Amino acid sequence: MNQHAVLEMQQVSKLYGNGHTAVKAVDRVDLTVRPGEIVLIMGPSGSGKTTLLSMAGLLLHPSEGKIWINGHETTGLSERQLPALRLRTVGFVFQAYNLLGALTARENVELVMNMAGNRGKTARHRAAELLTLLGLEHRLDHLPADLSGGEKQRVALARALANDPPLILADEPTGNLDSKIGREVMDLLCCGLGRDEGRAIVIVTHDHRLRDIADRVLWLEDGRLREDHQGNLENIAAYQIGETIR
């Protein structure tokens, strides 16, 4: 294990099905992400990106291999221990926002702090502070239905940061946003609040415009993660051409 890694995955695989019908969605992936590092993972649809991110965030168990989060080896943790570690160490940003419609912006952010044991005035103040820093001071008590897509994603970002995790995982965070709003959200995540305190950020995306914010761009295809930088550039260029033709 790398003592300085926020996330380390060693020979991690995920299989679905059994026997001859088994499909290996992720195949023997090695990945190390250090404090303050931004890693972009690209690849075609169905390549295993979301499965890989779900395992990194302890939402899925790997079929093989080991995962460390902030120095904690997670493979042997119980179903009760995993959520507690996840709440403390991982923040998630999803394409579909995943906000609870019956809760206000502030309450959506407070909820993850409540789940981690932080309640009352402390949680309320932290939620308001994060939302204000993200430009939503006038939207604290609005429901998700009253927010624009960009505002919803900012609430999701505040929620991801609420417990001050060392690792942020973002799955297609700009997928439902136009290019201008998407870039504003990513700048907040990667150049502002998200990167404070040496936080590590892993982003899965189809959006090639985000390459310039990353320290590393990796390519995932057929479940295999390739770190050959020249190969990555060639794959990404071909991928961009294919997307443009579509």
C-alpha cells in the first residue's frame, strides 16, 4: 500500500454473472490517487467507468483485488463498517444530482452531516456556509424543483464537501449541463472549494473539454485502465472524432 495515497486500487476486477456467461466489467485495474491530484477517466460507453468509480466509492464490492481509502483497507469491512467509512472519506457528485425532492437545498446538504453524526446548529451553519461560497445564499430554502440544473449541481457539490472528505468522486458531473454552466461547476470543484485541503478528485466523463483541468487523463476500455499517455491521447482523439460524427 502507498502510504501517501488517498485512493489505491490493486488488481481490482468486477465480474457479473457466472461461469461461461460471466462478464468482466472491470479487469485487474491498478490506480493510485494522491492528495491534491485530479484524475480524469475517459472511455467509450460500457467500458466500465461507472463500475470502477462505484467500487472506488465503496458502493460496489470488487470481485477481486484490494482497495484502500485514506489508508484504510476496505476489502474486509462489514456492511455496517463500509457506510461509516464512506461518509467520512468520500464525497460523491452524480450526473443526475440525486437530491431529495422533499428537502430544501440546505437540508440536502445537512442530511449527509446528520448521517455522519453532526447535527443541529453545526450542520446547519456548515451547510449554509458551503452553499453561500458556491453562490447559492439566495437558494438555501428552495426545493430542488425550483432550482436550475447548474444550481442543483452546486447543491450536490456542497453535499459532497459537507463532511470534508479527502476524496471526491464525480460521475459525468457535466452531463446534464450546458458547456458554460458545466465549466463553472467544474472550476468550483477542481480549482476552488473542491481542491482545498489537498483533496483528491477522480472524474469519470465523456466531456473531453475537461482534460485541461486534470493532472492525469486515463483511458478505460473493455474494463482495462491504460496509463500509456501517448496511447491515451490517440484514443481520446479518435473518441472525440467518433462523438462528433454521431
